[in-house]
Amino acid sequence: MNDSDALETLLGLVRHFSPTGQERSAVDWLIARMQTLRYTRTFVDDIGNAVGVMGEGPRQIVLLGHIDTVPGEIPVRVEGDVLYGRGTVDAKGPLATFVDAVAQVGVRPGWQFVVVGAVDEEGDSSGAWHLTERYRPAAAIVGEPNHWQRIALGYRGGLWFEYEVRRAISHTASGKESACEVAVRFWDRLKAACDEYNQGRTLVFDQLFAGLRRMYSENDGLAECARLFINVRLPLTVSPEEMQARLEVLREEGTIRLSGLPVPAYRADKNTPLVRAMLAAIRANGGQPSFVLKSGTADLNTVAPFWKCPMVVYGPGDSSLDHTPDEHLSLSEYRRAVQVLAHALGILAR
């Protein structure tokens, strides 16, 4: 596969704007693209993921990317070495890297490469959850941006919930707490609990973090309601079940409703054939490899407890550009990432 072919995969994916819930056009385009690249089989699975399979061997490597993006379309343009557009970094760049690297490696006896463009990663990760019982790979690579020379070994877990409090309306001069004030006190208790937990923990990966994403209040003249929409990032030492128990203690009043399925934190083993192959491939392509632990959550957290195989996260791009209006990707970095991944897959599938 030549260079223009590789860039066509990336450009085509980015040109098909696909915010969560509106992925089908990009999925159909990717299926056609993988057919052009002579994948053994391609199909859209029952949940809507784009799946391409190279080879028919009994040993399987799954390369899991996501095809959805956050909202906010960015005009697609190339300026010199840089491609601008929604998803260039998070995470169509890594997904296109998977597609092109597998096409470059081709069929290897005894092996099967499965590339998945999963839907709904920016939502409830229904695309990744759909895969958990359908594959049992010997190794898996998840696509997220961490630069071409870096391998991510871990992501914090996540729990998303809505806190709601309702109260009868009282006169503003009564001195009684309003629903909004009760909600603010809950938020203050949650932040203080996170701060207390984090004392002495210097690594962000080891810390408990709560983020207030949205807030809302209303009244109908008789009762008032306040809602907070909160995301909690979990370290390895706090399971989703333990966090839910902590929230119940902090709640005091009001109700808590989970949004989506919580996922635990995950940290991969460094000493695996997969990691060694990635390190060797980065060095062979002129890089100085390094490891990173990420503060966010990815589809890695969803599939890892089920697949229980060697895993890493890899992909070109600067993750600080995720979800921003300036999202862009270096084309030279993209090309380098394709070569690294193809090299590593070749090592694994000898």
C-alpha cells in the first residue's frame, strides 16, 4: 500500500463527520475502504460497529478503535503537514492507523487481525460492550492518541451519575435551604472526599477525581428541583462498587442515578510479547519509546476485564487536543505510526 492510499483512509474517515449516534455514514465508508484494501471479511455487526478481518487463523489480535466523535464539526483542511478536522486525534487517526497497518501486513498464516471501528465510545461505549463476549483475542490494541513513540498502559476508571434533590419551595427569607443549596453542599462534600483521598498521592493516575459537567434547576411554584451531572475518575484502588457506596454515604438527601455502566481502572503488564513487539517497532523506526498512564477512560477499561489478554493503547496525535476546536494531526506522525504498528504486528504474527 502506497502513501496516498494510507492518507486516503485517514482523510476519508475524517471527512465523514460522525458524532455519537450519527456514525452510520462513516461506518459504511470504512467498510467499503477495507474492502478496497482487500480485507478477508468486512461487516457491520449487530450494534453498528464497522469490522474488518484480515486472515482466518486461529490466533486473533483485535485492534479496537472508535469511529464516533464528540459534537462540533471542524472544517476539514490540510495545511502543510497538518490535517485539521473533528476526530483527527480522537480517535479516527488511531483507527485509520489500525486499518492501514493491517492492510500493509496482510494475511499471516495462523493469525487473524480484527479491526473494529466501534460506535458510542463518547457515549455509553455500547459498541465496546457488544464486543466483550464475542472475541477472545490473544492480544489487543486500543486506539487512542498518545504520540507515535509512546505506549499507554493504563487508564483510570469512570463512573457517571446524576444527583437530584427536590424540596417544597420556601420563602427566601425563611432561612431554609433551597434545593440548589443542598446540591451545592453535596458537591462540596464530594470534592472534599476526593481531596482527602488524594493526600500523598502525587500521580494523577492514582488520584480520585470528580468533575461537574452540567447543572440544572427549576421550580413550578410549589416544588423546586436541582440536578448535578457528575463524572468520577477512579484509580486502581477504588472500584466502581466502592465508589457507589461512598456516594451513598455522602448523599444524605436526594437521589443518585447512574448514567451508563461504570468501568474499573486498568493497568496493563509491561512484560508481554505485545509490549516487547511495540517497543522494538518504535526503536526500529527511529523512536525512543516511553510509557504513559492516562487520567481519562477509554474502551480499554470496558474490554480488559473480559478479554484478560496482553493489551496496550496506541495511536498518533496529541491527546491535549481531544474535544477541542483546534483538533489536528501531523500527517508525518500518522505515517510513522502506521509503520510502527505494521512492524509490531509482523513481529507478533511470525
